[in-house]
Amino acid sequence: MSTNSDGLRIALFFLVTLCSGAVGDEIRSGGKFPLVVSTWPFLEAVRAAWRSVDSGFSAVDAVVEGCSACEEPRCDGTVGPGGSPDENGETTIDAMIMNGVTMEVGAVAAMRYVSDGIRAARLVMQHTEHTMLVGEQASIFAISMGLPGPTNLSSEESREKWINWKKSKCQPNFRKNVMPIDDCGPYSLESILSFGERTCLSTKRAGLDQSGPYHVDRHNHDTISMAVIDKMGHIAVGTSTNGATFKIPGRVGDGPIAGSSAYADTEAGACGATGDGDIMMRFLPCYQVVESMRLGMEPKLAAQDAIARIARKYPNFVGAIFAVNKNGIHAGACHGWTFQYSVRSPDMDDVVVYTVVPEMPTV
Ligand code: SD4
């Protein structure tokens, strides 16, 4: 959550970057390492990661500190507990961590009753041979390994949001090709078939306008995705989100999917993503970005190329990416919304927020 002075800092920076024409350009981190990069102006999260990595902790430790600092105050309502109620009004957590030295990954998906997403993900990475645990079994594992729970992850705000959504007949929602199209469930395929030809099904979407998807914006759909390069030059990434508001229970977004919401390889660089995970996870954009940088592409072009590949198939999708290569050069690209990402490096007095406007790539 930004303080007033954070808000002022962001406004000032926005003005400065607009005036200098530096919005969205590729930036070289002067002092090099350590380096922290995060989606959105999650200033306290970046500061927490910075304190950790600057005092000598590893990139993995710093990612955990940074993402945790966003989970506790529920950044933007969509990270940590108490946000994004699903169709049943429940909040669940998706989170992932990746060590770019060992390529180990730990993730939890649709985790219930435990609010510490990134810590649960680290437990999976460091204390199992697995990569991902899901649902209630992820919660049982996390609690058995010492995390607090079971806890009700709803908040007054998420309950109110859900009650209002129920009152508006569960609109909008994520159903398609089912009946009823304009009310709450139970939903069925049978009743729609009675309308006639099966080819008509594609026009029967519940709560969705054919011209565009469920409206995705920062306040129903958000992720902290963070990359840290530590003093050794080792890279780690992590993500945490409570996903998409009014999602169908059981839905898992891109947050816990390595290569989609984030990816790291110390030999190449890192990437973090935010946006419509249901679309983005079909393209593994962060894997693409890191592999492009490995082949020599500059971060700006790598990020633009990954976003453009999605936009060609889904022109209405909303999403954004930051890319940072192993030398600390960073950039962002976005589609459908204006994106901001935050950086802290040794040559900065505090976190700097970069603004990226949507654009089609020149390639
Ligand atoms: C998801 N991508 O679950 C995540 C949440 C998000 O901005 O919005 N990120 O789809």
C-alpha cells in the first residue's frame, strides 16, 4: 500500500520520465548489483527485498522478504489474503519461487487457509523434490512445515465484494458456453443444447461480451512478480497473488507457473509478468523472454516480442512484463494497460518507479 509520500514520489517520477522521454526505455543499472525489480509500485516490497539483499542475504531470501512484504498489507487487494473472492467467496493463493542458479522451483496453487504464499512456495522448493502442491493439500503441507493456519483468508472487503457480485446476478464471470448466461449457477451444458445446433454454443457465454474478455484491471487482477540479483550475481524470482476476482473455484492462474509469471536463469537474466493469467500462461512469456536474452536479445526487445506474440492471438488481452538481463539492464512492455515496475539498485537513494505505455513492437 503506498503512503502519501510514495504517491508523490511516483507522480514526480512520472512527470520527470515523461519530460525526458524515458518512459519505457531500456535502463542500465549504474551501480550494478545487488538489484531488485518488481511489478507495480510495490515500494515497501522492493525496500524489504533491498534491505535483505543489500545486507548480504541471497537472492532467494530477498525474494521471500520482498513478496512477503506485499502479502501482509495485501498490496492492491490482489496479493495475499483478503482479496479476489472466487465464485464461493473464498480467497485462495497462488505463489512461486525460482532459484536461477539451480533452476529449482517451488510453487503452491489455489492454496486455501494459509496466507503466506511465498513462504509456502519456498518450503516446497527447499524441503521437497516436487515443484508444485495444490489446494488443501498445499495448505496441509505448509501448516505441517510450520506456517500459521488454518486461517480464514476472507476479509470484510472481499466478503462485501462477493455479496455485491451475487446481488448483481454473478456478473461478470468466467463461464462460457453454459446456461444461464445472465445469472448465477448452477450452470449446465444440457439446457443450452436444447437451444439447437451445437455450433450455436460459442454465442452463449455467461456474463461475457463477445467483443471482449472479462474486464481485467489492476484491482481485480494483480501479481507481485519480483526478480533479485544478489551481490554474487545470482538471480531468483518469486510471485504471489490471490488471482482473479470471481474466478471459478479451483482455478489456477499463471502465478505459480514457472516460465509464465516469472523465470530466472543466472546465466541469462530474469522476467516477471502480471495481467490476465488465463491467457498469459498459454504462452510462457517469461520463459520466452529469458531465452531471447540468452540468445543475445536486449531486454526491451525481448519483452516487447513476448507481449506481441500474445497480442497477435488475443488482441484484447491485458498484461505486462519486465525483463532484466544478467548485466542488470532492465525494461518493460505491456498491452492493454499502462504498466509500472519498480527498481532499486546501488546508485539509487530509494526505489524508482518506471512507467511503460502500451505499444506495438517495431520488429
Ligand atoms: C492471475 N496473473 O492469476 C495473475 C494475477 C494477476 O496481474 O493479475 N496478475 O491471472
